[in-house]
Amino acid sequence: MIVNKNENRIEIDVDQTLAMHNVEDYPSITPQTIDYYGMPMMITPHHEHIRLLKSYKARGFYILVHSNNGVLHAEKVVKALGLEDFVDEVCTKACKYVDDTKEDTRQWVYLHMKKEDVW
């Protein structure tokens, strides 16, 4: 059993959060091609979310990156974006959870990508 004793943990999604797909409106960003289960996939880094991930890590958070597209995909994206030193764990996104309440007490954070934010 793995016991993570860090009380500050954040989960960050991969697709359309750390890595955007089919983003042609940002000519200053060069997309990368990764292998998506034998097919090429173009990904564009979402710099604001990457900056947010790094700031959480600097404040001592445990960083878990997940994807509905599987752990192998999540791992490839983390490596392609050069985030290995900032991410503690990579896994598949949970498809179910069991809890005594439907209330989700987690804070939802999403920064929409804007052309003026690209660096």
C-alpha cells in the first residue's frame, strides 16, 4: 500500500488542460507530436496551467497528473512537456469513486487559454 502523507495534493488533467489539441490559433506556440497508441497526436502546451502546476509544486503540493486516455498517455505528455521533476505521480483518471455524499468539495480550477497569455 502506498501512503501519501502530504495533506496538500492536487490532481491535474492532461488533455485540454496541460496539453491542448487542435490549437491552430496560437502561431507563437509550436505544437509537438507524440505517439498516441501508435498514431501521431499534436499537442500544444497550455503554459498557464503548466505555470500553475509548477507554482503548486514550489509550495509543497503533491502533484498527481491523470488522463482518461490512460497512464501511458499521461506519462508521454508529462515527459514531452518536460515536467518530470514537478510531477509526483502519473495515473489513469479515476472512472468511479465511492463516497457517502455526491457533493464534491474539491475546488475546480481552469484557466482558459488566451492569445495574449502565450509566451
